[in-house]
Amino acid sequence: MKQTIEYEKIDEILAQHSNQKPPIVAILQDIQEEYRYLPKEIFPYLSEKLKVSIAKIYSVATFYENFSLSPKGEYIIKICDGTACHVRKSIPILDALRKELKLYEGKNTTDDLKFTVETVSCLGACGLAPVITVNDKVYAAMTPEKAVKLLNELRNGEGK
Ligand code: FES
């Protein structure tokens, strides 16, 4: 599903940064907050508005791990695969969620843009391993069964 870009929104974001030397990172952060990723169409537009080359903007966008160039789901589920979580069986949780959502390595987001499933290294809550987060809310001591139950709650609009 393709998202429509509202260039007025991008202009609003640019206006908020207009009194500074183009703070590309901050602008990209705001755009990503709005769209949950950085749509490719914005690069030429930003380049023209900011008088900065597309290559420069692109290099900033790809330098920071937090920026995504592909669309993300409404719910971003992160499965910790740091050491503590890995030994407590985080991978079966990942496998169960991927199976439920028909996702696989290389396809992290459902076609309806509802869910993104990704792995992260240590979330800093090793005592609660294995840990997953849904839009940054932490769920401790997960199992594949609990994760699928949580997924179904999210699908039904519960668990927000
Ligand atoms: S290894 Fe998962 S929270 Fe630290």
C-alpha cells in the first residue's frame, strides 16, 4: 500500500527549521515521525528546498540506523536477540510472529502496513528476558504463545 505524501506537511516541518542551517537529521526525524519511514519521493523535494544535494541527504538517511527507507507498520514489534534473550529462546518468538504474519527474512512489514517485526540487540532489560517491545512498550518473559496472543489482541484493537 502506498502512502500519499502531503507536501504541505513537509513544508510545515521545513518551516519549523527555517531559521537554522539545514539540520538535516532533525528534519528527517520529524518526517519519519510523521510517516514512520522516509519516503523516497521526499529526497528531491528536500534537496530543492534545503539547497543540499540529494546524495548528502541520502547519506544522512542511510547513516543512522533509526531511519528507515521502507514503510513500517502501525505496530512495530521488536524482538530482542541480545545474548540474554537469545539463550532464553527469543528466536522461536520471532519465528512464531513471522509465521502468523507471513513475514520472513527480508520482508519485515505486512502488506496492510499493520505490523513490522524486527530484531534488535539488547534492549537493556536483560533481567526480564526474553523481551519484546511493541511501539516501545516492553513485554517481559515472552514465549511464542504469549507473543501470538498479544498479536491477536493488537489485531483486535486491544492491548494499546
Ligand atoms: S539481551 Fe535482551 S534485553 Fe538484554
